[in-house]
Amino acid sequence: MTYLDNNATTQPTARVVEAMLPYLTECYFNASASTATFTGADKPRREAAAAMSKLLNAEEPDCFIFTSGATESNNWVFSSFARGRKAGRVLVSTIEHASVSEPAAELARAGFEVVEVPVDAQGVVRIDALRDALREDTALVSIMAANNETGVLEPIAEIGRLIRELCPAALFHTDATQAVGKILVDLQGDWQDVDLLSFSAHKFHGPKGIGGLYIRPGFEVEPMILGGGQEQGLRSGTTNTPALAGLASAASEARNLNSPAMCSLRDTFEARLQDEFPEAVIHSRGVPRLPSTSCFSLPGMLGEEMVGALAAAGIIVGTGAACSAGAIQSSKTLRAMEVAHEIAVAGLRVSLSRYSTMQELTEIIVQLKAIRQELPPE
């Protein structure tokens, strides 16, 4: 099988699996026990925090609280923000993942003023609209770092500076699920205005079920789960030592990611795709994107149908479109970019990993040609 849906999840590397095994077999002890220092069960958490601190250039390992992943972390940010407040202005973008947009909608139902900041035709948050939306009473801004469908990189540094200029007391959160481990993230450099950052290990060749929330020193969040005191008293529950060992390994390996090579692979694929399909629309091609992501539409071919046909041929790709009540609904991101419906429903997403090859990408084009030939004449 050819797997090219790595924005959905990635294969754990051999080193990650190897790092996890001892904590599933020999050192299976509870990391919160008083004997943890002697058994070594507390080692994975320390190593994971240190590895994430190095990967993101955070101030210190204690900035990281580990969760089951970015969905939990995103929900935590919104629930913590709402606790003790009855009102406030919250800004999110129109292209946020459901783990941000749905908690934001809950805040709106609870009486908070939630404003969605639009994106332009390329999928980039409109800075002019953000500037207009930032008022003195803005308390939380949550803008994703990289879009899961198009791969567009949002201008996090510029957004952060604007927030500090106009609303210095506002919290700035970014869902960096697609960015961490794929591009350079510098929390003491360009991203120094980010207060809270969510991530998941399985997006950069780590295990599923582990991720976390970066909390800049000096900021406090309300505890999410009480009852054991783990994670500095903020997220109680037995420590997932095998997954933390895997996360530590994945974060260490991610520091050596060859982004230029992956970007070259993506660009070559897109050039060959357009040679074969001149009508192809490659979304967000004119702005910075993740090196791993290509989102394109082949007009006249439904994305959902192409995904199924490719899967039958042993090739796994993604699409942002969805079937609902017998109707085809285009991707949320492409709709926000005001892409025409007939183009949006034809969308496909190919997302690469460190293991992807040009041979695999060429096979997609071959199969798409075969699918097109089987279509009935118009």
C-alpha cells in the first residue's frame, strides 16, 4: 500500500517503536510511584519535555504539559479560558480545525463574543481583518499555525506582534499540530508572542495518544483533570510512559528533518501533475506552505470518488470534502477561501512523510489518468 495521507497521521519510526518497547515490557511501572526514581519509570517524561524544549526552542522543559494530543489541548485552552469568566471577546480564524472551532462555538453559546477572522483567496489570515477585530476587550486569539488541508503557513510572528501592539493582555494560542516537527518553530525567536501552543506526536512520526500544551512561563491555566497531581497538578492521570518515550524519540529525530528535499519532491509532483492535467487547480501555491502538503482539484472529478478509487488501487490520500445526507459538501477551508463549489468538491490532498518517494507520487498520477479515462464522456 502507498500511504500519502501523512497530515492525518504518520508511521512511527523504528527508533520510536524501539524507544517505547522497554516501557511496555520491562519498565512498565507507575511513573508516579515513590519508587519511580529507582525503577526509571519517570525517565520518559523528563526526556520528552527536554526533547520538545529543544525542538521548539522553549524557555525550559517545564513549559510542557502532556495530554492525549492536540484535540485535548485545544479543548483545554478554551475550557480553561472560560472558567471564572462570564464574557469576553474571542477571535478564531474561519479555517480552524473542529477541535478549536467547536469549543469556540460553545463559548459563543455561553455568551462570549466569538469573532471569526476571514482568510484571503490563498487561505492566509487577513491581517487587515484581524487588526479591525482586535479590540481592547479581546481576551483570547486562537489561530492555527499550518492548515491541515492546504498546508498554508499562517504568519504567526506577524499575528503575534499585532496582538501585542493592540491587545497586550490577550492570550495568543496556536494549534500547531501540523507545524511541529515539519517546520522550524522558535518560541524564543519569531514565535515569542505565542502564549499557548498545542501539538500531537503522531503528526511527526511519534505514537498516537500523546501530545501536549506549551504554556509560556508566567501564564497560568486552570487544571483540566483533578485527582492525582500529575503534570504539575494540571492534568491528573497515570503517566503514559511508553508514549512519552516515543514522543521523546520522535521530537529528537524531527530536529534533523530535511525540509528542502521534501519541498522539492512536492514541487516536482505538482509540476508533473499539471503537465498531465493542465486544468488542475493547485490551491495556495502562491504562498508559503508546509513542504509536505499539496492540495489540488481536478475539475469534473469528485474528490470523494477519487479517494475511493485510489484506495482501491492501493493508494491512500486525503480530501477535505464530506458526504452528508446524500449531498457532497466541499472542504471548510476551500469554502473559506471562496473557491467555487465545483472546484472545491474536486479537491484532493497529498501529504508526504520522510519516507515518501517520487515513485509513489508518479503512481498517483498514473492512477488518476486511469480514473479519468473511465469517466463517461460529457
